[in-house]
Amino acid sequence: MAKRDYYEVLGAAKGASADELKKAYRKKAKELHPDRNSDNPNAEAQFKEVNEAYEVLKDADKKAAYDRYGHAAFEGGMGGRPGGGYGGQGDFASSFSDVFDDLFGDFMGGQRGGGGRSRAQRGSDLRYNLRVTLEEAYTGLQQTINVPTSVSCDECDGSGAESGAEPTMCPTCSGMGKVRAQQGFFTVERTCPTCQGMGQMIKNPCKSCGGAGRKEKERSLSVNIPAGVETGTRIRLAGEGEAGLRGGPTGDLYIFIEVTPHALFDREGTHLHCRIPVSMTSAAMGGDIEVPTIDGGRSRVKIPAGSQSGRQMRLRGKGMPGLRGGPSGDMYIELSVETPVNLTSKQKELLREFEKLSEENNPESSNFFSKVRSFWDGMTS
């Protein structure tokens, strides 16, 4: 029976790139895998045919020969069959290894041969949420925090074994940390249930830590919070996380900063905003006011005569410091002209008189109502 064209077997176009061939092979391998086609007696033969085609086309030299001479390139005196024959376990492993992890990586626990896991495992990273005030974020601070974590057992020095005892090879997996089981067409590796993938057993576990090599304990750490931090800033303390299992390396500690809201200042990056109420007379006639700054000081600001609500003035360099030596921000003052309340009869009388004398002193109102009159006139006409 004549062989089918290798490109046709894979469902790929002639001249397809290496990536395109690999994608086509993955698709066909999943589709024709014998374990997924138990009711198809031809599945295994078709799967081997796909495997044979990919074995040739994934190799640049073999592919070039096949593209030029077809199947004849590997027959008679032209070099024999590619890879020394097909259908055997070695040929299958050779071609299928390129996509084995993609197809069955999760099922296999994400690990392939080459020895078992090390008995020592790295400790987990820890997260600590720290709240600071805006003043503390401005100046920076040294903060002591208490972190519940796992620390290396001082009785066994983190080995998990009684003093002087040595771990022994796991008899179930012979130190590989994995056991093999036959599942249909494949031999599948799984984590050893006896040693949990460590590859070693501890016959005399440490009484203090139960063989884990670490114990639960709360630690006090001194943390340097730099000036300029803001909500979301992350500080990494290398090696201050959870202790490793059975002498493994320690994880890291990540401190996440949250800056609490302030009663006077709103923050926008390195800039600060402060809303300052001023009296109607001060806004009309102008004058000087004192405003607070984040460093606890005071700054004198001149209010121009005729200032309206929403007017902003900037104090350069009075904002927050830049993190890691960046430039400092500015402080923006926004005026809020305050309308007096609970007027006395005398005040009301004076304001009415003032209003009569102020018809020409309200340019914004005059401009607005002029536009309103034009709008109404336009609607009428």
C-alpha cells in the first residue's frame, strides 16, 4: 500500500513552517491518540503514521530531502528509512517529546524524567499589608512589624532528622521522587505517594518539628519605609519569608503599603491638593492667608482681589517627595468662596444696599444673563 503524503497526514500545507508543522502535529496527536479512540481499531496505526510524518518533517535535512524526492528519499540506496524505522518505542519517544509537555504537562505534574525532585523545597513568599499616614509617607519611617511565619527548626538545623541521623533513599521510588504506571499506550510518571516526591525518607524525624525541618513562629522585623511611598508600593525583603522545607532556601517577604486618607490634603502622585475656604469679602478685596503644608509648616499666600471659587494657586516643591530620590511635587491650593449664613437684619440691609451698588461689579453674572437673554430672544423669533 502506497504511503500517504506526509503533509496530507499532518493536515499541513506544503512549505509549512516549523511552528505550523508542530501545531498541526499537536492537533492530530490529540485527535488520534489511542486512549481517546478506544472504539477505533485503526487509531494506533493512524497515530503512528502521524508520528512518522512529523519525525521527518520536523528535521530540516530530512524535510529538504522529502520535499525534493518524496518517500523515495528514504528508500533503497538513499539513506534508508528515516530514524531507522517506525512503530518502535524509541522512534515514538523521539518525535513525541517535542510536544509531550504541551499535551500532557498538567497530567504529569509539569515534570519530566531526569531524576526526582530535591528533598529540599523553597519556602513560600509571604505578604504583609502595612498602613501608614500621609505624614509618615512624607518623612519615611522605621517600622517594626510582627510576621507569623515558619522558621528553620533549631533542633535539627532544618534537616527534619534527629541529631546525627541521615535521610535514607525512598524504597518505593528508589530516590527518584516519582513512580511509573502503565496507562494504555503510555507509561505515566506520578509523584511518589510514599515520600511525596522528596526521594528520601526520614526514619528518625526530629521531635521538635515532626520531620518538616521548620516550625511556626512569629518574628519581629524592622522595616525601612522610604519617603514618598504611596498606596500600592511594594517592598521586597529577600529571605524573610517562610523557611524552606527540610533545609530548603527561605522565601521572600513582600510588604504592600496603604497610605490612609488625610483630613486636609488629597494626594495625586507627588502633588498635594488642599481646599481653602475664604470669606466673601476676602475674595472680593484680596488679602493674605496662611495655609498648612505637609511638613507641619505654614506658608503665606496672597489672594488676588476678585478671586472666584475654584481658583488654584501653586506652591512649588511643597508636595510629596519623589520615591527613590525623584523630584518633589507641588501643592495646589483651591479657593472656596464661602457664603455667609444666619444673617442679622443689619447684615441683610447692608447686603441689599451693596447689591444695588454692585450691578457693574459682577462680570460673570452679567455675561451669563446676557447669553440667556439672547437664547430666549432666539427661541421667540
